[in-house]
Amino acid sequence: MLRLGIGITTFDRAGTLSRTLDSVARHTRTPHVVFVADDGSRDGTLALLRERGVPHVTGPNRGVAWNKNRVLFYLHEVAGCDVVILMEDDTFPEADGWEEPWIRAAERFGHANFAGSWFAERFIAGAGTPEDPILCADTSGQCISFSRRALQSVGYMDTRFGRYGFEHCEHSERMRAAGFGGRLDPPVYFLIRSDLAVTCADAPAADYTGELEKNSRILMRIRQDRRCHRLPWSTLSEMRRFLGEMHRAVPYDVAMRRRLGRALAQASLRGAAEWLGQRTRSWPRGRDRQQNAA
């Protein structure tokens, strides 16, 4: 049986999150695992999650890429989901079976993005179904689905991005380059229509102006990195912080707690090995070492 994971990211919007959790519970027909990643909320978000017994993790406010990686890590590496649907807290289902096209799209393409009505004028073709996805050069991160194979191949969002901006687009670029969720020639993404409402209850745009400018410069540098796969951290110190946060996750399930421990141990070994491999490749070799020593 397919194992579905639905992950929700949130920050300081307890009321909005409560509505989304209610909608997911009411309208999702496929058996699933829910997990919420809280990015350091200061309102009643944690009290809400504890009261409802919703599996979750929290930590200091580190931005969109880091927080979405919290969800992806848990559902992919701990819960072992075959399909992961990643939602933002202001996106909620409005009809029964809303998840079914997302599952079919993940199984068919490995990765799919939401066809938001606010950029419909840029749609090129397609009906927005898994059999006939909308083709578009742009994408949006309110709802995304991934197959297990796609996440194994491409990994996580790049934590070199700051608080907000471009992290989802760059992740989808790598997905597309690896053969998931789009075409390279012409470069388009596969978008799915769905019975979802998006309230877009973001903070005022002015709050993000500096972040967008900073992340746009980071994007140009990151695009020079030809590696497709990313771990959910960029440095050893980030690895320690990330795994420390995930160690404090609250699964509300004894078996899942054991799985979490195993996943963290494996991730720690894998991260250290990759870091050591990168360092070794960067060391001067043979005559170069002798010249440098001299």
C-alpha cells in the first residue's frame, strides 16, 4: 500500500494552521501521515500542535528552505513515505480527494507544482491534470509533491538561501534537471490544478524586499554548483544544528520515535562522509602538496 506523507510548514499563524489541519483531516481520503514544521513561532502554534497531538518539530526561525527541509527529512527519511505532499500553512483543501492528483503526478513525473491562478496568464498549455499537466516556465511553492525516487536523487532545498525567496524555484530546477517534474527543452515545469484554496496571508511585501534581493544574488552563485543532490544542510555546523532539532521532534508514536533515532544516526554518518569526501577532493595532490609544503 502506498504510504502518503503530508507536510505543512508554518510560522506565527496558528489560526491559519488550525484551518489547514482541519481541512486536511476532513478532505483527505488516502491514509496518510501528517507532520508540521514550525519555524520558531511566538504565538500559540506549539500549544495548538500539542493540544491536537500533531507530530511536529520546531526550532529557531531559520527561513523557508531550512523549515521545508525539516518536513522533507521527517516524511522521507523517518516516515519512509512513497509520496510526499508539501504544503504551506495558508493552503488548504476544499474538496474530498484533493490529494489524488498530487499522488498520480508524483508517481508519473516524480515532482509537480501547484497551478496558482495568480500567474495563469503565463500558462503555455495543458489542462492541469496528471495526464495533461499545465506547462509553464514559472512555478510556485504553495503545494508540491515528490516521489521517493525524486527525493533520493535530488535531495533537499539549499540552505545557503536566506530567510525568503527563490529556494523552491532552485529546488525545482534541480528536480527538472534530474528528469522530474518538467522538460528542459523548452524549459517548463509541470503544474497541477487542485481543489486547494490559497489565502496568501503573507507578511507585507516590504518585509521581504531585502531578503529577495539577497537571495537573488545567492541564486546566481548556487547555479554555478553543478551538483544535483543536496543534503538538508550546507556545513558541518549546520548538520549538527539540523540533526539536533530533528532529535527533539515529537512524533507521538513510539515506533516512529525509534525510526527517527535510526534516521538521525544514518544521516549523521552520511553527512560526515560527504563533507570528508568534498574536503579530500579539494586537497592538493602529489607534487602540488610538496610545492605547497615548501
